[in-house]
Amino acid sequence: MIVAVLSGFIVAILLIFFGKYFRGKASVAFSALPLALFVYFLSMVPVVSSGNTLSSGLRWIPSLNVHLNFFADGLSLLFALLITGIGFLVFLYASNYLKGHIYIDRFFGYLSMFMGSMLGLVLSDNVLTLFIFWELTSISSFFLIGFDNDNEESRKNSLLALAITGGGGFFLLAGFILLGYVGGTLSIQEMLQLSEVIKGHQLYPWILAFVVAGAFTKSAQFPFHFWLPGAMKAPTPVSAYLHSATMVKAGIYLLARFTPVLGSHYYWNTTLLIIGAITMLYAAFHAIIRTDLKSILAYSTVSALGMLTFLIGLGTKEALIAASVFILVHALYKAALFLTAGVIDHETGIRDVTKLAGLRKVLLPVAIGGTLAALSNAGIPFTFGFLGKDLIYEATLAFEDFGIWFTAAAVITNIFLLYAGFIAGIKPFTGKLPVAYKDVHLPSAALWLPALLLGVAGLFFGVFPAVIDKSIIQPVVLAIHGSAVDIPLKIWHGFNKVLLLSIITITAGFFLFYFINPSNRYVKFIGKIDFLSPQQILSNGAYKIQHFSTWYTKTLQNGYLRLYVMVIVFFLMALLAYKLFTGVYIYIDSSQFHELTLYEVMVTGIMFIAILITVLTSSRLTAVASMGVVGYCLCLLFVFYSAPDLAMTQFTIDTLTVVLFVLVLFKLPPFISFANTAVKIRDAVIALSFGSLISIIALEVLNETVEKETSIFYGENSYALAKGKNIVNVILVDFRGMDTLVEIIVLTIAAIGVFSLLKFKISANENDHV
Amino acid sequence: MRTIILKTASNYLLPLLLLFSVFILLRGHYQPGGGFVGGLVASIAFVLHAFANGLKSTQEFLRYHPGIAIPIGLTISLLSGVLPLLSGLPFMKGSWFKDPVPVIGMVGSPLFFDIGVFFVVIGVTLTILFTISETAQE
């Protein structure tokens, strides 16, 4: 299984080197990878459907308990099959859709990487590996949305998507870490046993909030939904694959996966129900007023995701069955609709549904695929969607408290979704063919076959639900619900409320479709109240932060060294003084002072004079030289207090610093006193208070009981273990040799930095661009 | 700033200071000293030479850019850490020859590590100083 997950990444890496051979027709070859994986996962179905799980693992970072452990149960397998199955069709489609694009190899690199990360996400047993793959899907999605990187909108929207999903990822990580802390394990399979412990823990609300935040951002739930319609700037195969069938369902996967761990709790159910319901209604409403094909599909996807969240929130057995089926139903018809929209866009160059009509005459196989998908979406009897919708209504009706309201919400959403599906899947093909499209011709089979296959699959599963009932759906329910459930999928449930609701949905949807034509009017209306939308509120907030940080940077990082020093000293002083005056009793123990020697008095006197000269002189060279005198005096003090190593180093460093100063002096402008008296007084006050603070601390240290453990250890062991008598040096080269190694590397970096900053100047010409 | 006295003195001081720096480097294990200070002293020797004779002549005297000492030093240090791995010991485990070598004293992997530090410090210090002084003279 590890190889299966990593194969996507391996292909992506190989493409860096061999990509140029695959830019032409050979790009079809990429679809072999998802196909092979699909067959591989299909071969697991018999084992998993009998209630077992398959697992394989690799110890990765044992010290952190992070392992590449993968396991496949019903839920993982359903997603794995979707990812590879739809992946195959999308790869095939994309090789034709992007034919001749100069970066097609890059595109397939991103796409393979995405497929690998998505497989890793749904198969991971370790929550931290799950998180890593989770973030990798966000990153590959970023590249795919921004694939058309000449387009400013693409770049903007890819950044937006990354910001939202990546931000959610942080919450998810926090949630996972808390989960690991509370449960004492990072393995999902082990967490399943600890459900009661976790739910009873006082941190449960936090875990819930973090995990749900991660899932909601990824699965575009209100109020984070807006990145998904923006993500439609990606090439259509990407929209079909990432932003309808797989990646956006990662959040749903997460919710489903953690239902047995975190679910069946009042907070969990309420949160998911409310957010899911708002999302599905809000987005369904948006879907019917759009006129751009991909916008319609984007909003209807958001709505369907809301429906799934809502179902998982209901949490009953019926609802979980409905959710399991609906994941598959939706993936099939929505991918088909996207692929259809892609063909229309590719062949006519237009995505505005008000302008599209009659295309069945030129694009017949596409029309069949689109229509089948739209019918499945609508839930017409004998399609897979019919089964899905029935299960949803059963679930909502069975709910006791607010069953009626939930059912109403579901019915309204479904009516809107039906309308949206018809507009996207049927409307472009009906009516009279406009003259402009007379020359449109059917593209190669790679473009229309995937949509057709998905459409037919929807019909096939609708007529023969037994094919996937026991083999796929029931293991999923087993994984989410925690116990085996036996409700075989049926085409006919008899005359009951559910059927009545289905009829109402379909009839109302048809009425809408016949009497309301899509038009730009509604979009314009929505534009007027745009300032209320979450997207506007968020981006305004982001603007404010940007303004603030500009102001902040200009004030504190103004490029003058004197200001930086002042800020650092001031801050340090505030911290130290706070600590000193709140927690420490200050007294000076003069009994510990030893008698002053003549040397000390002399050296201190010289130091004092040198400092005065430094401050008062008007010559820079004198100032530098007297600073050097201060440094040498300090070295002498080190010698007095038996720290010869320190003294030697300080001595040489001081020499070099003075030399450095002298070298730079040529460059500096003539010495002019810029500072007025007020500034001078301010600086003096700061310097004096900093100095006195440090002195106080130095004197305070004398009062602390000294822990000599460390120095005794080094004293005893330096000769015994490291055969050296100079402890300082032994520490440097042996005991803490690793530190020294890193330090010399840092020195190297500093040297390279100075060299490159000074040597490689930007010429005036280049400077213009910056 | 270029005086005959300093110029003449620096010619004699350069080898002396270099010798002194090696002395400091080698005695480091038993008495105050070590690669870091030794490297600084050696750099000062070259800086003094540059002060007296001009940067150009020091660079000509050195022939190679002082920066070349950085990778050499890093390699020596790293090797002294990696070599114990070959005989199954942990990274940077100190190992010594049994008998002391005349003049130098005990020879072991920490000494080579220190020699590496010595070269890196020389390379870094001279690179920074020479670069700045070159730029300042432009």
C-alpha cells in the first residue's frame, strides 16, 4: 500500500527530469498510473467487504511516534476507488484537454502529486501523517488552481484557496495534537477504541472545534465556502477532480472518519447540522442564480458538501447510510457534469448558459453523458441519484425532534440542485443550435468518453444497486457507524412519504426549469449586497492587517541602526525590569566582595576615561580607538578573574573590530552632530538605565545559590573522557562539538552573506524592477 | 598610514604570528587556546600585513582567495566527526592515538576538529574584512 500511495509522488519527481519526453501525445501514458492503482484497490474489495481491514506500515519517525502506517477499511477504500477511478478518467481527459500546452508535463506532475497525497490522506492510520498529506493536497491544489499563472485572477484565487485550506490545516493539526494528548495515541484505529475517554475529557470541545474547523475549510462549508467558486479558475479537469469529486470531500472524509471517535455528542451533532444546513441552502440558492457553467457547478458542489455535513451531523444509522451513498452518487454525477462543461468550453469557448443551446446536434455523446448525469443529480427513478435522495429523505424523516424542518431543508436544497443540474447538464444541449456553433465538431473520444462513462455508471448503479451494496456501501457504513448494518439498497420502497417527497422534488424542479430562464439579472442583484458576503468581510480584514503591518514595519524597521538598537535595548529592559521588580528581592551582599586591588582600580579608571572620550570626542577615529581601549581593559579584567580563554578571544575580536571600523571609516560621511540635546539626553537615559540594570542583575547573581553540578561534571570528566585539561576547549571541541560544528557553519553563512551583499550589487537597471 | 617601520616589521611579524597561531591552536587542549582564538590570531597576522603593505600585495601574497579556507575547514571538521562512524562509533566520538607525537602532543579526532575550526575562522574573518575594505576603497 505504501508503494501505491507514494507512486504519485515518485512519478511527480521523475517528471522533473523526464517531463520533456511527455509533452506530446505521450501524455496519455500518465493515465496508466491511476488505472493500475484503481485495479489494485478494486482487488481489495473482497477482503474489505467481508469486514476486514488491510494494513501495512513503515516506521518513519519513531521518536515522535509518526509512522507511515496505512490501512484500508470500507471508508478508505470507497475514497481510494473514487480517487483512482475518477483520477483515471480525468488523466485521460486532461491529456487531450491540454493537448499542446507547453507545461503539460508540469500539470501531470501536480496532478500525480495530488493523487498521491489524497490517497495518503484517506489511507493514513497515523493522524500526523494524515495531516501531512492533508497539507500536501492543499499545496498541489494551489499549483493546479494557479496553473494558468499568467492570469491574475488565477493567481489570486489559488492564493485564496491556499490561505483558507492551509489555515484550516493549522486548526486540524492543533486538533490532532490534542487528540493524541488526550487519547495517548496517534493511531486512528486505536482512537476508535477510546471514543468514550475522548468524549468525556474536558478538552473535547477544543478538539471538536479544531477538527471541525479543518474539515469545514477544506470542504468549503459556510462561511469558508467562497474559495471553492474561486478555485474554478483551474483548468476544468482539475475542477472535476479536485474541486468536486475528491479533495473537497477530504473534509467529509475526516468527519466521517472521526464520527465513531468524536460523534454522537450533542456539540458534534449540533455544529455539523447547523453549518451543513446553512451551507446547503445558501449555496443551492447561489447555484440557481449563476449563469456561468462552472460557477453553477461550483455552488451546487458546495451545496452537496453541505448536505453531506448535514447528514453526518444527523448521525443516525439512516443518515450515515445516506451519506455513504451520496458521496458516491455526487462524485459520479458532478465529475461528469464538470467534464461535460469542460468539453463545451473547449469546443465553443463559451461557458455562459444563457448563450448555449442546441449543442446535442454537434456533440451528441457529450449530450448523453451530461443528460445522464443531470438525471442522476435530479434523482429521477432508475438512476443512482434516486437511491441517494430517497435515503436522505428517509434519514431526515426518521429524525424525531426537527424531522419536518430538516426534511423541508433537504427538499428545498434538492429542488434547487435539480434545477442547477439541468441548467448545466441539459440546457446547453436543448433547443435550436445557434448559427455560431454550426462548425463545432465532436472532439476525440478521450474528451467525451469519461463523462459518458460516469453518466452510464450512475445509471447502472441505479438499476443494479446490488453490485455495490454489499461490496462497497456496507463496509463504509460499518466504518462510520461502527456496527454492521443491513439495509440493502432498493429501487422501490413502496408508496410512502419518501416517494411523495421525491415526486414533489422532481415536479417542482421541472417547473423551475421550464419557467425560469437563467439570466444575469440575479447575479447583478447579488453583486449589490456583496459587501455582506463572508469573502468581502474576510478580504477587508486582510487589507486592514496589511495596512497595519505596513505602518508597523515603517515605524519600527525604519532602516536606522540606532533605532533598532534602541528598540531592542528598551524591550529587553522592560522585560528584565518587570521580572526584577515583581519577583526578586534586591539586596547587595557586600560581604562577598573581596578587597579591591590596585590593578582593578587602575583598569577601571582607564576604562572610565576611555568611555568618556568615546562619548565626547568629535573624531570618529578617536571614538573607535577609545572603544578598543575599553575592550582591552575588559580583557584584562577577564585575566584577573582567571578566564584566560575568554580574554584571548575577546582580545583578538576587539582588535579585529577596531580594524573593521577603521576600514569602514573611509566610507562614512564626515562627522556631523545630528543629534540635538533632547535626543542626547534620551539616549543617555536609556544607556544609563540599561547599564544600571545589568549591574544590578550581575550583583544579584551573587545572591543566588550556585548550582555547580555542570562545572563539576566537566571538571571531572574532561580529562577522563576527552583527554584534555583545558575544560573550555574540551567543551568546545568534544562535549558540545556538535554546537561548534553548527556555529562554524553559521560563520560561513555570515561570510557568504557579507561577500554577496557587498560584491554583487544590483545594477541601476535591475533596480528599477524591484 | 604606510610606514617603512610597520612595513618591515610586518614582514617579520607575519610568519611569527602565524607560528604563534598554530602554537595557540595546538596547546588548546591542555592550556588556554584553541582553534577559534588561533584562527583569529592568524587572521590578525594577515590583516596587519594588509595594513602595512596594502590589500593588493597581501592578496597577491596569498594567491588564493581567503574564502577557500572555509570549505577546507568545514570538510576537515566534518570528516573528524564522520570518521568515527566508519568504525561503528557514534558521530563525533573522540578517538585518540595511543602515544603522544613529539612537539604536538596527543593527536586525536578532536584536534582535527579544532584544525577545521581554525581554517573556517581564518576564512570567514579574512573574507569579511577583505571584502569590506575592498568595497570601502572603491
